[in-house]
Amino acid sequence: MKAEQITDPVAYHAEGPVWSDTWGGLRWLDMLAGDVLSLAPDGTVGRRNVGTVVAAVRPRHGGGAVIAVERGFALEEPDGTVAPLPPLWSDDGIRMNEGGCDPDGRFYCGTIAYDVREGAASVYRLDPDGSTRVVLDAVTISNGLDWSPDGTRAYYVDTATGRIDVFDYDRERGLTSRRPFADALPGPDGLTVDADGGVWVALYNGGSVRRYAPDGGLDEVVEVPVTKATACTFGGPGLDRLFITTSRENLAPDEEPDAGALFACTPGVRGMPTRGFSG
């Protein structure tokens, strides 16, 4: 299966696509520019700056959005006002990188060191009451995170491991029993889970998105015509379109002119409605 290009190369390092009817469709990120992008019905792209870095965005149940910025979290109100929460650390060598919401309405985002130091990253959780905690530490490039349709498993990527891991999940114990789910992947990055429990992962060094069945077996590959596929999500009115973000990070100016564009395909399965933040 091949993905089609649906925008110009509008971002340097595009990431974090999310579809939500509450905000009118697709949003994604020009991460290192700190911009949230949006796709209008006529195909035009909107852009809004929310900080120096924007790492993840999810809808809030009461309207607006929760946002991961360079060193912590921010809340967008229904009127569009963005209020940063207190920074979670002072080290300017570490930034937020990727995240998502659990079935109980809590928002997670993991980090990365700018120099990609091994074991320097963590995963933070923002609870609806505004409290935060570290739920995973000693990771290197914290990336994709999403839950199974029944909410009992969470799939997670630390890109440096070259694999997808799976956790057991429940509200009280959180993420437990980490174990490999699929390995030997060339640069696993962002991921999403479809309504049948298949796990779709973008390959930053692989120019593709792969689907793994719930048993961990590879059963679909979507070819993307640029090297650095960064993340994917299902969207559209029927949640049957797979949107794929791409990057031109570390590419020469004349390499891969379409890198940074948004791509999409219709793979024959549907996604799940985006889980939102309860705070």
C-alpha cells in the first residue's frame, strides 16, 4: 500500500497527528517550531505558535486541549487561550517529545535529551487535578504511546531500543509488566492502535508505516515516499483514513523535497476515537 501526499512540505519536523471532532478535524505539530497545525476541509493548513517546542496535543473533555511544551504541560481553554503550567525541570538539555491519554483521562508525555544521552529521558503523567508524576524513567528517546481498544494494554516506543513494547494497564497500578511486542524495527517512532487492536508504527528510518496484529505479527506495510515517517493517526468522518507525518530533520536542503508534508491512505480498517484529557 502506498500513501498519497495531501499537503505541501509545511513542517521541518512534523509529529503528533490527532483527529478530534471537538476541534474540527486534524491537528499535528511542527514540533521544533512550537507550532500546532490544522487541516481545513479545503486542504489549507492553519498554523498557531504555542511555545518554543510543542511535543503532543490532545483534546480536553470540557473543550480546548492539553499540550506538552518544551519542559512541561500547558492547557488550552475553549476560547483558545493557552496557559502554561509550571515547568517540570530546569535542565535546558531535555525536552518533551511524544505522548497520549490513557483510558482514564490522564495525559502522558515522554522526553528526550537534545544530545540523545542514553537513559536521560522519562515519561511524565499529568492527572486531571493538575498533579504530575514520573511513570517511567531511564529511557532514551521516548516516543509513541497508545492503548488497546479494551484499555488493558499500552503500546510504547523508546526509539533507541528498536522495538515496540507492551505494558499491562489499569487505573490503580498504571503501566506494569513491560515486555517486547515487536522488534528489529528501523527507527520506530509514533504509533496508533486501530479498532481491531492492530498497532501502526511510523518508521523514522524506514520510509513506511507498519501494522502489527495483536499477536505481534507484521501484516501490513504502508510505503511513504520520504525516509522519515514520524507518526500516524486515524481520522476522517469514519476514522478510516490513516494520516502520516514526516520530517526533513538531518536532511540536506536539496534532499527529499517532499519531506515535511502530510501523507494519508485508506487501509481498510478504522481507528478509535481519540482519548482525551479529563482535566
